[in-house]
Amino acid sequence: MTSAHFYMDVSGRALAAPSRWTGRRVRTKRIKEQGRAYYHVISRVVDRRFAFNDDEKERFRKIMRAVEAFTGVDVLTYANMDNHFHLLLHVPEPKTLSDQELIERLGHLYGFFQLR
């Protein structure tokens, strides 16, 4: 049986793995904790090319902080290298947002995209 490996880009689109990666197994089972949890997240650039220059790293940081403010997930620390990044996230207990809290969180994303 042949298996295909797929990777996701930042927009969630599936990307076929380069042929040199075909022999590697991709971890498919994920552990999702209930309630409050901590996660280590890593993402690599396709083909492991060096894609993040200083301006792109700064843009990534701004997007990361806007998404952090919107989602309520805490970025405890991060490392952004030339071809990949690491995040250590704290996911708090789920809670119901009031209309005012939702509007405030949407304002973080709206403000970010208006300043582009």
C-alpha cells in the first residue's frame, strides 16, 4: 500500500510532501488535553528553504500577537528562525465570552489588518 504525506501551509491548505520526504512518517495522532493545557508547536517552511528575513520575522511576530489577543491563547515563548518557528502555548480553560469581550477580541484582528 502506498501512502502520501501531506503538510499544511499557514492558511490550512494541504500541500503534498516533497519526494525526498516521502519515506518519513508524519505524526498523525494528536493529544488534545481537556481544559487548561500547554502545547509545543513547530512549523517548517516547505522544502526547508530559508524564507524568513528580518522584515518577515517582524510581520510574523505581529500576526502572532494579534491572533494571541483574539484567541485568548497565551504565547509563553517563541523562536522564529530563518526556515521554521517554535511556539510554547498555554491554552486556558474554555469560557463563554460576553458580546463586549468578543467585540474587543475582534478589534485586535481588525486593528492589525487595518494597519497593514
